[in-house]
Amino acid sequence: MHALRAPFAVKYLEANPGRLLELKELMGHRNLATTQIYLRRLDRQRSMETVRPLSWGARFSAIADKATSGFEPLYEALQASA
């Protein structure tokens, strides 16, 4: 039962943005910080949304084959023996 509190808190706040104090009361918490613990998943979700559209794009592709990894001598030796 306790595991359902975090999904409830996230869904409630998504459906009712800005009603954090109301959520605190619904969850029966004395301290707002306690309610915010249940919203960590929401914070993590929002953080992921900000980086999701990032792309390495063509800039990375253009230099990927030239980037050093520290294994070049081993790679060159393997290529030479093949």
C-alpha cells in the first residue's frame, strides 16, 4: 500500500499543478518536505525531459572516428595482424 503513495502524489500534482499544499494535506503530512520526498520521481522525470531532445548530431559523427580512446596502439596492432 505504501508503494502507491509516490505514484498517487505524482499523478495528483500532474493533474493539479501548483497544489502542493493540498497534496500535503491529502497525504496527511505535517511537513511539506515529507510530501516532496514522494515527488522525487516527478523531478527525475522532468530532468530527463530536458535532456531527451539533445543529440550528438553531425558534429559528433564528424569527429567520432578521430577521437582518441587510449586503445589506439592495440587497435592498430590488431588491424595490422588481420
